Amino acid sequence: MAPPSDDHAALRRTAEIYARGADRRCKDDWRAVLAEDVVIAGPGFTIEGQEANLGSIDFLALSYRATRHIVHAQWVEITGDRARGETVGTAEHRIAGADGTGDRLLCWAIRYQDEWRRDDGAWRFTRRDLIVDWEEVRPVHDVGGPVAAAHMEKETPQ
């Protein structure tokens, strides 16, 4: 097995920027790492094209109070200006409680089957196939006091 290279680090960075973009609702992050012709698919959905996929940022903002996507590991094979691999992570989705009930946390153990292309010196996803290995739902409680609560309210879309 070849030692990790600068390309390996750059490919991991694409996954980290994608995760950050989802959590911060930053379409510019996704534009930086998604190819124009990207296809993202998962359980029950397939979205084609960069602009169409940016709509997923709006969906996250409308559906969840907050999210946290964590990249745990990544394995890639690079052939010239193309790469294929698997990115393993956790996706946490904070769901607002209804009728006075507390918020819940929807946690997914996820894997992406990824494909990248190097365009103009930058690696971009051309395909991401989401696999959800399992999920769990549990109560979530704020422990950060008023500062954390105020920060949460600022990030929650109105």
C-alpha cells in the first residue's frame, strides 16, 4: 500500500469541507468541493447537478435545529486525475421537540461511496452514494447554559 500523499490529504479535506458546509449551511463550501455534474444519492433520493444539490442545504436548515457531521476515516485509490473511495462518518441531526417535549438527536452511522475528479488542480466530488448503516434517536439536553442556548437560537433558521 502506498503511503498517504498530498492528494490523499486533499481528498479528505473535500469530505471535511462538505461536512462543514452542511453544518454551517454554507453553499460556498459545497460549491468548492462539488463538480458541476455531481450526483449524490442515498436511501430514497438521487440528486443530479451542483445547483440541485445545493438545495439540500436549504432542506437541512428547514428540517433540523442544528447538525454535526464528523468524518472519521477515509480510504481512497487515486488513478491520475480520478479517485474512488469510502468516507466513514457520523451525521447528527437535532430535531426540535413538539408540544413542549425536549429536542431529540437523530444519529446516523454513515458511509459514502465517493468518486472525485481533479479539475483545474482541485479535487471535487463527482458522485457520493450515501449508505446509512444504522440510526439511533435519543433525547438531547443543553448543558452549556445561556451562552450555548443563545448561540443555538442564532443558528436556528427563522
